[in-house]
Amino acid sequence: MTNNSPQTGTSRPNVILILADDMGFADLGCTGSEIQTPNIDALARGGVMLSAMYNCARCCPTRASLLTGLYPHNAGVGHMGANLGTPAYQGFLRNDSATIAEHLRANGYATLMSGKWHVAGDFEPRSVDSWRVGDVEHPTPRQRGFDRFYGIMDGATHFFSPHYMLEDDSRVETFPDDFYFTDAITQKAIGMIEGAVAEEKPFFLYLAHTAPHWPLHAHPEDIAKYDGVYAKGWDHIRTARHETMNGQSVFQCSWDISRRDSTVHGWEQEKNPDWEASKMATYAAMVDRMDQSIGTLITALKRLGQFGNTLILFLSDNGGCAEFMAEDGWAKFYPDKTHDGKQITMGNVTGLRPGDAQTFQSYDKPWANVSNAPFRLYKHYVHEGGISTPLVAHWPKGFKPRGNAHAACHVVDILPTILEAAGAGYQTEVGGHEIQPLQGESLLGLFQGKNWQREQPIFWEHEGNAAIRLGQFKLVRLHGYPWELYDIEADRTELTDLAGRNPAFEKDLIRQYQAWAQAVGVLDWTEALPKLLAAWKMETANG
């Protein structure tokens, strides 16, 4: 099976790519969590879980990279949706990149998407009447290879009362009383699959969740399952997760856990423990409901006779999110009333329990530190806590269950993996545009238990935070700080900085990073940040 000789007839597998939003490495049962995720756990047991899959540290750069098999800057989304004036930072997918859907549709697949798009420029949620959906800088999924689409164009939404949704090319104007985004996108996806099966076409489904991204919204019965679970606090839960993942042999080594973030106080000093526990309970409920929806999808695949020959991939777009939901931060961009006119209390108001439609909160840094156990830092950063996700892969007809695999890989590797599984060719021209060469490497051999190692280094840059991983070593820096060097196989929690011990090796890694950064068009963050703040009309990029 090669990229240039498509499989024929019914032997071609279906492909479902499921992306969680802002979910940390340690938030699944199969990675040590107390959150109940039996359906994802079962996929991991029946397939393979990659413990060293990397994303791009932020939602839309990861999505651009995942969809195109290119680094985010090559795909046009070097930062977020704001157009900062260069091809690498235009904020929407470039025409010299092609999506998985564009490649697979050319190879006879039905191409379906349900959920969050977020690779199509900036949109201000409170100003939906001025949105230019579908113009050159705001392309819809249907303009980038998808036959069907149901979901949101931008980065987040109210789970019970979305400010703007599309079905194919039409705005969704009304919502049922029991609407909940996670449930709705799954049900629409199942309907799309049923249509493809009826047409006897193999399908590619991109199911892009917003869970568990803020705002913290969940069904009351799901929150109730976690009532009291987090009463012992973040220190206890973080330690328990680390011990569980070591007991489950999630990694190839039982690394020491990183220290609690220095800006986070101990649980015993917390003045509002009940409220803090309620935030994490709601977050857990969002992950739980996402897992339930995946179970519903799997049941539908089995009913349709498609489960055995469907490659299912599940991962997260970045690490847990430490953003504090201030009323005058991200919250100010979102509507403060629901569709039925109820007032929403915007922001992390101490003592106000999150979860229902009249709240709009985040779970904040202490719990994000738990989500990313045992690693350091969060979304935005390219230390391990910001870029690490488990990748669960399951395909009964394609490979046998094989536990966990530990080779380092990156979201650019997803597209070539899917193309190889489908026996589909990489399109070198789409819509009259010459497409950049593929930058990822297929993971299919790794899934199948072969001795697979990535041939090329992995690179990162986001907001001046930068890294390169070559083999077992990773050179990484925070913006404005010196480079750090870690032996990731011996010390993936990045506790022992080896910088200065091998100057020639460090110099070569820096040279390789700088050559990559220049080639893809990385902007100096001190130059890019003022442009971004002007575009966002904000004083800080942290929300």
C-alpha cells in the first residue's frame, strides 16, 4: 500500500479524526485521570496510544498543521486568526496548502466535518452581523474540500447558546431547548456518515470538539458525577494522576513529576475551595460528555457495519489552558445574553458555581497544572505541558492492539498517515495552486508495531516560545529567556537543564532551528505582538 496506489472499492477504510480542545495530557482514564472516559480508553486498549505525540501549543496553529501536513507558518496560521501582514501570519489557510479533505475528495472520499473550524481569520463573537463568512480571508470548510459542514467558524462558543453556527453554507438560526454543542455536533456527524454509507462511499469525518475549552458548561447530571471528587484539591489530584500513570506504564519511564507551578498556591491556602472544586468538576463533566458522545458515534459505526474498517484517531490541540476568564479579557468579546434573553454573568466570579447557561468561566492555572501532569507549563508554551497530547489510534482491519508506543511524532504526521491508510495520493495542485511539499511522515508503520523513528527534527514556535526536538534531545526556550536543553527520554518533565554541557551540539541545534524559522517565515515576537494587540484591541495577548 503506497501513497500513489489508492485502494479500491469497499476495502478503502473510513477515517475519523477527533480533536479535543484545550484538553491536557493527563485528562483521560488511559493517561491516569479520575475522569471517566471509558470509550476513549477502549479505543486505546483495542489499538495503540502514542505517548509522545506533539501539537503546536495553541488551537488554530495545531488545526492548520493537522489539516495540511505542514507547519503552521507554512499553512498561514503562524499565530492565530489576526492577519499580521505576512503569508506565515495571514491567519487563514494559504492557497499553497491543501487540507486532508481536499486530498481525500480527489481520491473518491465523502468529506465530512462537524465542530470547530478556526482556520479562517478573526471573528468577533459580539459582532456576528458584520462577519464576512466565505470571503477570501474567511474560507469555510466547504471552500476547503469538505462536502458537508456543521459547526462554528471561530475559536469558542457558548455550549448551550452559540452566537453563530453554520450548516453547510447557511447560518443556523434556531436551537432546541436541550441544545448542547458536544451532543449536537456528534448527532450531525452521525447523520453525515449515514448519508455516505448510503452512497457506498468511504468517508473522512473531522469531528472537531470545543470541549473542554472554556466556557465551563456542562449538563447537571454530568457535573453531579464529580461532586466532591475534587474536594481534596489540585495538589492531591495531580499527585494521584502521576502515580496512576506510572502504575499504568503510560510512558517508557516513570519520570519525576514537575513541581507545582511557582505562581500557584497550595490547596491548603485556598480561600474558596468549594468554588474551585466546582470548576474542575464542570471541566471533568465536559470531558466525560465528550467521551459519551464518542461512544454514541462508535455505536452508530457498529450499527452501520463500519467500525472494523474505520481508522479512528483521537488527540488534543494543545495542553490544558491556564487562561483566567476576566470580565474585561476574552469574556468581553462574547455575547452576555443567551438566545432567550437571559443575562450571562461573564468571568470567573468567586463563589459563582460554573456550568449552567448563565455563567461564562474558565478553570484557570491551578487545574491546568493538573491537566498537564506530569509536565511543565500550559497552552501557549512549547515546554512539554503545552505541546503534549496522547494520540489514540484504532483500526481493527489495519493493525492489532499493541498498547503504548513512545516514538516522538507531531501533528504534521497525521495527514500523511491518513493518506497512506487510504492509499490516497498527495495532491500537488489544487484549484490551480501549486501545493507545498508535505512536511510530515506517516505513522502507519508505528501503529503496526514496526521499528519506526521520525527522520526529521520537530520544530515549534509560538509567541516567541521556541523549540526543536532531535532524537532524544530537546532545545527549548521561553520568549526572552535563554535556551534550555533536555534529554527528553531520561527527563521529559524538563527538570534537569543540560545547557552548557555540550556547546557544539547546542550550537548545531540552534542553527537548525534558526534555519527552519527563517524558511517558514517566523516573525520576531517583539515585532509581531504590537500588530496583534492593535488588531485585537487588547492590552495583553493573554486574555
